[in-house]
Amino acid sequence: MQSRTICHHGVSKARGCPHSAVSRFGRLFTLPGLPVSEEQAALLGGPGGLMHDFDGESANCDIPAGYIFFAQFIDHDITLDTESKLRGSPLSDKAIAALPNVRSPSLDLDCVYGFGPEASPHIYDPGRPGLLAVGANGVDLARSPGGVALIGDPRNDENIFVAQMQLLFHRFHNRLYAERVRLDGGNAEQRFEEAQRETRFHYQWLVLFDLLKRLCDRKVYTQAVEALIGGDLAFPYFLKPDADGALAMPVEFSVAAYRVGHTLVRSRYAVNANNLDVALFDPRFDLRGFGEVPPALAVDWRYLLPVDACVQPRLCKAVDPLLADELQNLPVVGSNNPLDRALAFRNLLRGNALSLPSGQAVAKALAAKYTAVDPNFDPQLTGDGLEGLNAATPLFYYVLREAELLESGQRLGPTGSAILLEVFGAMLRHCTPSIIDEPTWAPDRCVAAGEDFDRKRCVTEDAYFPFQLADVARWVG
């Protein structure tokens, strides 16, 4: 395969949301930023630092590995920062509020649909109106003659797994359109819009009742989601739309709490039956991505999700402060500085650049509404040069350490969970249409494995997943 370097990111406008144009970043809380020096960031997150998992000795959690790439897919649907710098003076509140988010902060799959069939025709099948384009071989995304994926956000071609997740949702829409949409007397445009609506609603269900349920502290999840589906208009407690109905994307979420996906990554994965132990940056993947997926490397989701009861899927790494060795020595970042190649270091330095408050300050603010958040949690961070960070800890490290100490690495702790639920809860509440607006909507019974879609049971029963990501993979085939 020929290597290609991406030089732009997709810009897709969502439909149906008052804040669907380019949005802005912002803050969840008005709190002073925590200064983090390069030296401190290196001690914590640099090569050989406290966050470097040299030998992959961190334990597993119970979350199937496919959810890593689903979380990345969601991130690309809701956030894109093209302007902030890794280094430089920390931004003021005003500068952060002016920072554009080149994504709609809503779970609307604009990374899949772009501007729609008329304004983004390259995403759609020219020979079959209403269907999204897929590759001719059926195992890859549709591509231009030069190999560029024809999708709403080019970042979803940056690795083989997220590219295959994108393909999964193209195929999901197409099968819903072909087999499950009934519009007697409706035209092709109405049929497309109904298939799009159904795809979005299934996706929102997966985010709220599948991914977040697996990933978040049980007490925080129960409190937040019961308030959301119960119609408590006080929730979300902190993230509110502005006077124009627009939602800002909080940097506490985008630069810290939702980067939890980085710690879930393992060094090696099973791709399919013929490739059961493939390195994360296997050279066959084309390290810079953005190239054709060979049929021999088409992802078989049975090895990453509980699709087949007879196939044991791989699991995520534990939710803890350790990042896999490959992520601490990234192959392509445009720098030969070893520090710049360490993802944990980059996250900590970006947190400083965007004036993130300490984990302790955020926990104290959240504890005013979330009873499970302990404002006195001690991250027990010790070591030469780090003493000053124990009482005021970088938020990214804090939420991972909280997960390790309070949840044994099985899921996020209360602080990280509350940040995620504030943001996802706000998107579902304030962006219409959503499944929150339609409390009687349920997943299609031909797609989902369950027969009863009781939302309250989804919240209160740990093992109750009547519709999950594996069902999409199973139904698409």
C-alpha cells in the first residue's frame, strides 16, 4: 500500500440541531487552571514515566476490546480541535470560548452522513439512492482512485479498526434502509430520512445504555441516567446551552475525561481467524493510515465483541494510569523528540495549554450534585518532582488514578464518570431528535437480541443489555 499523509479533517454539518454548525469549546467549570510544567509532564507521562506500561503487565477490565474503537468513532462524531497548540501559554477562558469545535456536539452521526446526499454526494452510492457507499469488495470503505476514504470525517480512516467501525455503520444504515423502513407512499428522500433517523436512534441507545453503562461508575451512572430518562430538567446539572441554544464542548471532557480510551488500548489485537496476534502498529496497516484495507485484514468483530457465544472476544486493558508501550512511542507525530511521541505526555501538556483545573477542584465542584464523588479522594501520587501534584493533580491523571484505586480498573471512577454523563446527557437532552424526546422508541427487534427494552432496567440491572454493539455486528453480518 502507498503511504499517505492526511492534511485536512472533514467538516460535516449535522441536521436537526440548533447548534449543528461549527461549534465552540468551553468549560464545564470556571476554575483556575493547574500549571503543569514539561518536566512534570515528562515525569508522569513521558517515556519511562509513571504512566508507561513497558511490558503490558496492566490487567484487563471486563469491557470487550471493540468498545475502544467505538469510543474513538464517537469522539470523531462530536469533537475536532484544529487550532489549539501543545505548547505555549495556557489559554484564557475567553480564548477557550473562541476555540472552534469543527464538529456538532450531538450524537447525530455527521461523521457518517456528512451534509446529506445532495451536499455530500461522494459519501453515497451513486447507483442506489438512499444508500451509503461501501467498497466494491464489501470489506472496505468506498475510496477515491487515490485511495482516500469517501466518508464524513477522514479521521475515521486513521487506523484499520476505526475504519471498519465506520464501515459497520454504513452497512447498518444500508440494511435498515433496504429491509426495515416502511413508508407506504413515501418517496426516496423520505425513506432515506427515516433510515437515517433509525440509525441515529440505535446509535444513541448504544452510547447511553451500552458504552456508558459499561464504562461509568454504577452509582453516578444510575443517578444521571435516571434523571435524564425521568425528565428531571435540572439534569445535566452543570452543562447548559447558551442563550442561542448552543452547547459548548467542555475541555474537561475532550482533553481529559474522555481520553480514557487511551488507557484501554492494548499492544496487540486479534483481527480475524488468520491474524490472531497483530501488533497495534503492524506495518501491513500502513502506519499513517488512510489507505485501502486488504481483504486479509478485514476485521472479524467476533474477536473484539461478544457476537458469537462460542468465540471469546479480546478485552480492554484496565482503566488505570498506564498507557501501552506503543502509545508511548507513537510512530508518526511530526517530531523526533521522544517526549512528543509519548501520548500520555502530550495529553498532560495539552491539559496545561487549555488551562484544565486540577482533578481535586473538579471533584469538589461535581460533589455538590453527585453524591458518589468524593471531594477528598487522595490520588497517592508520590515521587521526586511530583510532590506538588499530589494535592493538585492533573485532571487526566486524576480520573485514571481514581478508576484504579476506587474501581480496581474495571471502569471510570465517580469524577470521570460524572464528566462523561454531563456531556453526553446534555447532547441527548438538548439536541433533537433524540431517544430522550421519544421515550417509547425501542431498538428494532430484528436487530437486537433482546425482546424487552425497559429503559429503567437498562439503568438498574448490571447485566441487562437488550441491545448492544455486538448486535449491530451480528445483524450486519
